[in-house]
Amino acid sequence: MRAWASGLVALVSVACALQGVPVSEIPEAPIAVVYRSPEDSRRHAEILAEADEGAQSYRPDAPLPTQEEGIARVKDIAGYMKSVMTGVASEPASRRFPGRMGWLDPRSSRIESVAQAWGEAVPQAWSPDRSRLLFTTLVDKFAQLFELDVTSGEVRPITRGPDAHPAGCYGPNGSYVMMSARVVNDEIQGQIEILEPASPQPRALSSGPRDFAPTCSRDGSVVVYVAAPSRGVEWVLARDTTGSEEPRRLGPGRDPRFCGPANWLVYSAPIQRGTRIWRMRADGTGRSPIGHGVLDEVSPACSPDGDMVVYTVIEDFRETLYVRRFDGTGDRILYADSDASHPVW
């Protein structure tokens, strides 16, 4: 039965690709991604398949299981930090075959390694003018934010310990919005903070205890993030980066990303089977699915003009990049030579 279902899904995927958006319509702007070599992808999938016998389906963006209400115990700190940074926690296959950061040409489907991004780097956000890229990588087992000047190749640190900073985006007036994770009373807590140019210390934008995955509007005036107040419950929230008003709850979901010049968001949310890509405005209105995909879709991101959505499809422990129009039409396989995930366009 599983083989028949996989075959059917494969046929659907091929059909989508053949009828997909023309290559000439896809913006040329490079996409920052995490990828593995074809051989590492194959071996990674084999290990996951062996470990999956009788277990839950693999989700590369799944949170680290905990016994508390969404809060990891301090003994799990290394796994937790990696979970919120890369989505794979302490999973053995990814420890053996970690991905690396690269530039994907969306028209030629070629990936070039980013030599300046060492270790298990994960792209986070482009600056508004696309001259700089925020990324995270592990420093002494804890994630920290760095910034890459695309033209010069210079890399400079944005954050340092003792807190970990596994995710971030560009705030207003030269500031940085970030997730900060720290140990409090033998538990790991995460919240969203903003680091302003004139301030030596960041200022809290959320209260925690498990807030993560910040994304900023193009002008940096609004930050949207995910909060998990209890186990198994994840909500997308929004708040202004200035002022003191309470965050606004937009709806259930994860992986939020601001989309193009307008205040639209793309995000993923569970359905009866798997996860689909959705969109909504930053005020929570206009919520609707993007397309009619039949596969498990996660980690969406929009092209700079907001016309296209790139996302990762999970099938048989492999991660394939797809693209479709923002209106939900024109599904096309963007990269399938090996695992590719965490796109930032």
C-alpha cells in the first residue's frame, strides 16, 4: 500500500513539474538554502528510515519533545538549540551528515557553497537591499547570529553568549530582532528581543517562555513569531517593534515569513494529514491555503517581489525544494538533486 501511495505521489509531483511555472517567470534572485550532497542525502535518509520503524513521521521542523509545557530541560540544551536553529535537534543522522549553506540559482537549479559560512550554518534573513544576509551557526554548541556582506564576503558577528541566538531578522533603523534562549531555573526559555544600535543590551519584545522563529516586515516595524505556550500548540503572533502594546495572536501555525513588499505572510500549518502552505495578512485577515498540494509542505519563503513561494516538500525522508506562484498555481520542482531546505529568498 505504501509503495502504491508513493508511486501515486511521484506521478502527481511529475505532473505538477511538467505543468509548472515557466523557468523564465521565476525571479533570478539567488535563494540561500541548507543542502547536502547527493550521497549524504541518501545515507541520511537511510538512517532515518531505519530509525522510523514504528515511530512518528519525520518532520525536519518538528520541535524537540519535552516533558514540560514546551520548555526543554537543561540537560537537553544542545539538542534544543539545534532544534530551533535547524529543525533536526539531536537526531543522529543529521549529526553524521549535517547540511551546509549555499546559494541556489532558481533558474538553473545549481547550488554553490557559501565558503564564508562555516559549520552548520542556516540562513535567516536578507537585508532590505539584499546586500547582507543574516545566518546562524553553532559556536561552542550554541547558535549565534552572523552577518555576511555579499559583495565583499566579509562576515561579522552580531550576537555572542552567554545566551544563544538561533534565529533573527532585520529590525528598523539598523537594529536586529532575534530569538534569545537561556537557562532559567534549570529550564531553557526563549523569547524575542531587539538589539538597537545605541544599546549594549537587547530589549525584550516577547515574554516567552517558548517564543521562536522571528520574521520582520521589510521596514522592520513589525515582527511576527511563533509561540508555544503548551506542548503541541503553536501560534503565530505579531507585534510592533516600537511601542509597548501586547502581541496580537494571528492564528495557529509555524515557519512564518513576510512576503514581498506587501504585508502578507506565508507560513505552514497542519492539516488532517501533513502540513500545507498558507498565507494571511499581518493583521490575521485573508487566511487561505496557497495551492492544493498533496505532499508535506514546510518552510515557505517568498521571492523579493512576492510573486513566487519556495517551500520544502518532505517525502520518504528526503527534502525537495518546490516553487509555486503566490496565487497557488504552477507547482514546479525547483531542486531535487539532493536534500535542500530552509530557503530564504
